Amino acid sequence: MESNINIMSKIVCFSFFLLAFFSCKHHEDEYHSITDKIEAESKNYHGTSISSEEHIGDIETIEITEGEHTFLIPERKSQIKSYACTECHSKPLAQMKSKDLKKAHWDIKIDHANANTMNCVTCHNPDNMDNLRSLTGNTIDFNNSYNLCNQCHTKQFEDWKGGAHGKRIGGWAPPRASMTCVNCHDPHKPHFESRWPARFNTQKVKERE
């Protein structure tokens, strides 16, 4: 009887050993998790012929690096019709608003926060209108205006860097080219009207109500 118990114990132990051994990897194409499978299948991966480059079209872009993310954004200054700003902003604003000077964009107002929180010089450098200025007085190039936005909108900025916020210029295939904050969110008034995304699900909005 005792001999039979020992035999049964050995069989059970051996069964557990086989189970542990084969559950680790049954065959060459079976893995612990989807992550293991992706890593294994990617070992002999030599890239792809799919590219978003042709969809970027004639948009002039520049390459930026923020943290571990490097991607393309639209070049901004060439799109500003009156850049450099100092071609016109050669005097203090109080003097330039005199009747002797032709009216330019004095009707533009900030449409982002109330006057107690922000005004024009919160972002624009009154000493050098060709550049923007951070809250701490650092110079920010017009092409990097997103660095103004990320002072307050830190969560959205982190999502934008990773590609979870904002609009791609091309597609999801490399090279990555993304719109910047001001391409979708204009802090000035008058500005282009806000629109729902083309595939916005209005039914879901009604259900949530």
C-alpha cells in the first residue's frame, strides 16, 4: 500500500513538472503573452514600405524633439503674412495706435482667459515682437509656440507628445507629422469657428445626456 502511495506521489510530481515545462512554451509559435509574441515576431522585422510622407503634401515642416519623442510639425513663421513682426512693430504699441499709422489688427482680442489672467504680453514679447515669451521671461520661437501652451496645459501636452492628442498631418505610418496647438486652437478673436470632428458620434452625446 505504501509503495502504491509513493508511486502515485511520483506520478503527480512528474505531471506537475510536465505541465510547468510545456505551459512555458508549447511550440515555437506559442507565447506567454501578446507582448512576448510581438517581441519574438519583430526580431526579423526589416521595416515597412508604408509611409505618410506623400500625404504631408507641400506643407513645410520642421523636426522637433520633446523628451523621447521626435516628430515633424508645420513650420509656422512662413505662414504668417507679416512676419517678421518688427517690420511693423518698430515702436511701442501706444505710439503705433496713433491716428497717423494705418490700422492693422487692433481689433484682435484674446479669446482664451479673462483680462485679470492674461493679456497680449502674457505670450507676446513687447521688447521683441519677433518672438514669444514664457511666463518666466524666456524667449520662445513662433515655430515652438506649443511651449507657451504647455505651461498650463501640461496633461494635453504630454498626450500630444505621445501622439494621443491632436491631429496627424499624414497618417499613422512614419514619418510622424502632427499639427500643433495653434493649428486647432486659436487664442485670438476673431478666429476660425470651432467644428466637431468629421466622424464625431452625436448619438453617443445624446445617450450620455
